[in-house]
Amino acid sequence: MPTQTPSESAADTAEPAFRIPDRGLFVSEYNMQIFRATRMPERVKILDTTLRDGEQTPNVALSSDDKVKIAQALDELGVDIIEGGFPINSEGEAEAVKKIAGAGLKAEICGLCRANPADIDAALKADVDSVHIFLATSKVHLEKKLKLTQDEARDKASAAVQYAKDHGLVVEFSCEDGTRTDLGYLSVVHRAVEEAGTDRIDIPDTVGVMTPHAMQQFVAEIKKTIKVPLAVHCHDDFGLSVANSLAGVLGGAEEIHCTINGLGERAGNAALEEVVMGLEAFYNVKTNINSRKMAFVSRLVSQLTGIAVQPNKAIVGENAFSHEAGIHVHGVLSESSTYEPMRPELVGKERTFVVGKHSGVHAVDNKLKEYGLELNRDQMKEVVTRVKKWAESGKKLDDAELLAVAYDVIGQEDEPAIRLEEFTVFTGLNFTPTATVVLSIDGETRRSSETGVGPIDASMSAMRTAVSKNIVLKEFRLEAITGGSNALCEVTVKLGDSEDAQLLSLGKSVGSDIVTTSVDAMVEGLNRLWARKLSASNGGTNKKAY
């Protein structure tokens, strides 16, 4: 950790300012100074409730198989405790939790239970390692929902914990709506469940009504009378779930409940990726999470739940490490910490430079160099001018369109080396899709036939085989431009070379037939890759690229 004081300049240090070198985190030294003397746990446990609270996101329903896939991903991510679901909720839910419990995962598998023996029995049948028992304790819940007195609720909670312990389960107990429960009564319930044998106590901010400062003090007060480890479970109704979770650790909590992408009831729960990186960056507190797998798990959960991650979402959003403004791009290219508080690869992401209205020469130049194009100063100025005019008209410029602008400016749209002479594809019920192509490559005729999972896949495979098996289809993007069964579609392909990671090309086409439009885009991409490969081979003296 740096010893540099705020008055020292970055130029006087070997590392960029405020850097934690071994992890690629760039944080405020003042922040580190403030909390350096704070007593914090060396490590915090993560309980992930994506499969329970996260599934309670409106319009989300996961199959048993999908739940197991997510649980396996969470286990590989390094989650300590996976809350697999609410076993008594339904037969399907119980089956899913049991599958997760039997999947041989390293994580502790937990089932949610009300303070009822029947709920605990259902969890036992699901073979869980632990139960998370909850009972509401706030005045509004006791009087309006449960119709229980405070003494009745205390006894019910204690009896449920005792029942679970008698059956050999690890127990975590939550006073639901804990942050709106009178602190004195909360202590009464906590003492009762601790005496009954609970292993952990969770403090839920069920409707997200705490501020970080209040949460820290709230947890600290509870910590004074409780011996078992404390956890916090925060909701995001006021956008403070992550801040309150971190504040809970400052107050003495040793476990945080999270969900991937912040999924959950209403506005969601504390996002695991934000909590974990916040703990490490701000407080140097470790978890068992492998942060480099965060982006992958985020995408998986988004895909299986159908809930898209907002582009500006912290850590894992599409824009989290994207830069458009010229000043920012220039800074990042010089030293990434100028506009990035962490290295993108630290969380499994990649840095991208977006070309648009606010772009400058550095962004455009960097993007074109990815595709092997180097322009002189005047050409670059013209490209940037065209890009800005295009963007100001409301048009989003993708890589293929940028390349088209650049080729037009430098006048390098030569006669294509690769021409499509013939193309046929066969597909149907009980028939493996098969495509045959005939290409003319610098006057040489090449024919290839390949099968695939569909007509597009077969066609792409046949074309790659005809040119070179070294060609890799890195991306395929299909977008409908108009509606109806005869809609116009836009296909973009990104190609690479398995022997040279620096070789990239894009092809793009618009048409009404998805298959032929995909083939046309592929021809354009192959021609650009051929030209780049030819240029890279002995300075372009070879006649054949492949």
C-alpha cells in the first residue's frame, strides 16, 4: 500500500498515484489514510442469494437446470455460501435446491426458511448444509402481517433455531425488517436465538431505508451484545445497498449478502461485484471471490434470467471500461489510471474505445490501428471530422462503418481479392444443414462444403475453410432494421487469425435474407482480412495471404 501523502506529486513516485500495485487498483490515498486505523476483518464471507432473493426479481423464473448452472458458476467464482432457494415454496424449488446440494460444490448450500418446523423439514429433505431462518420483528410487521406480540415472536424465533440445531443444521437467523425494529427489542430476539444455538445473525435492511453512517453505528451497537458473527443484507430502494453493506463491515459485520448484478425484489439487492471490489479497493479487505470471473458470471446470470445489465452498471456494465471523450482516451492511452480506478482485466472485462461525437484523434487512431490501418495526419483529421458529423446527426457509428469511412478517405477500396462465385445451402427437418461455396481468390477457384448447427453456421464454416482454417469467427451480430417476416436485417462479422491475434477485420451487410446477408458480410470481412494478412506477410511481397 502506498505511503505517499496527498501533498506528494505522482511524478515523484515509481508507481502511478494512489496505486495498489499487486492488484491494479487505483484509489484515493486520502480514503486509505482515513480507514487505515480502522479495525476491519481480514476477510469477509460472501453469501450469494441470486438463486433466492435474485429470483424474486419481477418476471424472473429459473428452471432447476438453470439454477444448477448458476450455482456452479458461483462456486467457481468463490462464493462462500450459496442460498439455493426456498425449499418449501414448491416441489420444483425443493428439487432445484436438492440438485444444487448434490452437485458436489465447495460452497456451503443454504435454504431459506420461515420460523416454522415445516419449512426446516423441507430444507432437510433438500439436503442443505445450512438454513437461513427469518422472522419479521418490526412493529408494522408484527402488528399488521404476523399478528404476533413481541414475546410470541421471540419465542417462535428461538424455537425454530433450536429445532434446526437439533437436526444438525448450521443456522443463520434474520430479524426481517431489522433496521426498522426497535434496537432494544432486536437485542432481546438476538440474545434468544444466540442462546438457542444460532451460528450467525444477519441484519436485514429489508426495504433499504438506512444511510451508511446509521448502518455502521447500528451494526456496531448490535455487535456489543452478540458473540456470533454478524452479516448484513441490504436492499437498494434508495440506491444505498452497496454503501450500507460496506458500512456494515465497518460496524463489525463479517459476512455480506449479495446478488449477481444486484438482482432482487423491487430495486434489488447489493451487487456482489460492487461489494467485493469496494471491500478490496477502499478497505483492503479480502474475500474468496476470484474477481476475474465476475464478468462471465454476470453475463451468464443476465442470459438465464433475461434481465439485461444496464450499460452504465458499475464493474460489469458494457460502458464500465469504455471511453469516448477525446481527453479521456488520450489519458487512458498514456496511463490507464488517469480515468480508470481499476484494470478491466481484474474483473474479466476489456477496455474499449468508442468512436462518436466526443471522440478525438487518439480514439479514432487507436481503433483503426486495431484493424491495421495507419493514416497520416490530414487523413486522420478528415476521418474525425466525418465521424463527428455522422454522430451529431444521431447515428451510432460502429467499427464497420468507421472502417468504411477510413477506406473512403485513403482511397484503398481496391478490387476485392475474394469473390463469391456460387453458394448453396440445404436445411430442413431431420437434415443436417450443409453449405457449399465456390470462391474466386485472386483468380484461383476454391470449393468447400461444410455442415453446421444451422444454415448460417454451415455457410460461415464453408467460407472459412475455402480461404483458410486459420480464420476465426470472433463475433457475429444480427439486428433487425424493420419489422415483419420480410424485415431488413443488418449482419456484422468480426474475423481474426488464429496464428496472429493482431489481425482483425470486420464485414457488414444489409439485406432481407438472413443467410445471404450473412454470406455477403463474410465476403467483405474475408477481403479485409486477406488484405491485412497480405500486407503483414513480408511487407506485402507475397502474392497469397493464405
